[in-house]
Amino acid sequence: MTRCFSLTAARNRCYKSSFIKAGLRSTITDLQDGTVMHCWVPRTHNDSKPNLLLIHGLGANTMWQWGDTIRKMIPFFNIFVPDLVFFGDSYTTRPERSESFQAQCVMRLMEANSVKKLSLVGLSYGGFVGYSLAAQFSEAVERVVICCAGVCMEEKDLKEGVFKVSDLEEAAEILVPQTPEKLRELLGFAMFKSPPSTLVPSCLLADFIDVMCTEYTEEKKELIRAIPKDRKLSNITRISQPTLILWGEYDKIFPLELGHRLQRHLGDNAHLVVIKGTGHAFIVEKPKECYRHLKSFLVDLQPPPSTPSPIPNNENHLLSCKGEAEKITLKTA
């Protein structure tokens, strides 16, 4: 039976309205190679402001993930908020599925908007793309924020128990949920504190899936499969830009050890900040603290102190996440 009203679609319209009121406009750019990119761009570009690129993760669309950040950061930046390929209104007929290809598409999109210099924030999967963009286009990227993205993971980590879910196909089924049960499972991984998932009716979860999760499902799973394929720490380029690494203390999607691993990989050029009492979706659980760190690093240009007492250099270290209740969010993955 066709639904008369969709709460998810209604909230989508609210976010769209807020983006427009913030001074952004929706654009479609044909990259002329079978790839089309959607992006929110400034209605009027202010040459006196620096440029900031916000790159979303899996889960909800880019408006849901960055809606609350936009209004706080827009006084300081010309903000660009793209849909990655196979999200929102972006797609490609090309066969590439790597984050390297995603980064190239985003950079071509920025060039089409006459953006020559930028800083970026990459959230979860968007962190992989942002890191690749910084590595490939170092002359264009000035500062980098990586949020809870296991950039320094290795393919062997899946078999060695670093992740809660070691089977890649099972992970793809959770990260691209098609049933309320799978969405509940995803929500349980995302946050540290939230109401019990039983309080969220299945009809609302089904509505969210209908609006957010039914397009390009196989392509999104291919993106997930491509992340760990042949991935080795020794092959990961060390980016040279000043880098802030933000991580939730109890992240169950990308364990905190991967944040420490990335900081060690980059050395003194990177600063790791662990946001206490949060999970993967710390941008939802502690938005004020998250914004404070972003503003300090991107606006005030001051690196926050790295988290003291780093985890010992043991690549197989597992964090203990004891006693967490079922966690819920519809914002990030």
C-alpha cells in the first residue's frame, strides 16, 4: 500500500530548505565521462573566505549528515557539500568503485566550480575519500579532518578480529540495510548512548529505508567491498597536510585502534582527539564538542592536543566495549 505521508521525506524537505536558507544551491555537474555529480555550492562565492569541502559517509544522505554543521561553519567558509557517486543524485556508468575514483570525481567537481584551494572534512566512508583526495591533490588541499574513518585498516584485519563483524558480505548487508532488522543492527553499531531500539517502530525504519536506502544498493556494496581489497599499511600514502583525526571512544564500526594507527602513520603532522563517551556517530552524540574541535582546527588554525596515553603499538589490539545498550541513530555510518 502506498504511504500517504513519509516522515523521512518530510525531514528531507526541511533539510533542503535549511540548506537554501544558509545560502547554498543545488547543482548538477556532468563530468563528461559517464559520471554525474550533485553538489550543494555557495549561491554567491565570497573570495575573502576559504573553501571547505564536507564529504559524507554511508547511511543517510549528505543533507542529514551535515545539516547541523552547515549553519555553524558557513559564516567562516564557502561550503561545498557533494553527493558521492551512487549517493543522492550522483552516479556513474564507469566500473570503478575505489575511494581513489571517488576522490578524483570530487576534485573534478571542485575544479568545475573554480575551486583551486580547499580544506576538507571526511566522515566515515567520506574520510577514506577525503584522505585519498588529500594524497592525490596535495597542492589543492590545505587542511584535513578525518572523522572515524579506518584509513589505515588492512585487509588482514578482517580475519584477525579487529572488527566486530569480520565477514565483509555481512558488513555490507548491515551498512546498506534493506530491512528494519538490518537497520536496527546498523543503529546498534553507530552510537554509544541512545534509547533502546525497540522504541523505534518498524514502520519508521521501513520508511527511512524506502527513502534513503533502496537506490544503487549493489553499487554501494561494491564500494564497501573495494575498501579493504589488497589494502596494506605500507602502501598507504602519508599525506603532508596538517591533519586532525576525530574518533569516538567506543566506536564499534571502526575501532579506536585504527585512529591511533593513523596518527602513528602520519606522525607529528597529525593530531588525534578522542571524544569521550561516544561511538561512531559522535557528530550526533556530542555535536558541540565536535564543532569546537572543527572550529579550533579549521577556523582558529590551532591544532588541539593529541589524546594522551595512546594505545600501545599493537596492531591487533581490541577495545573493550562492555555494557553498551542498544544504540540508535539515523545519521551516520
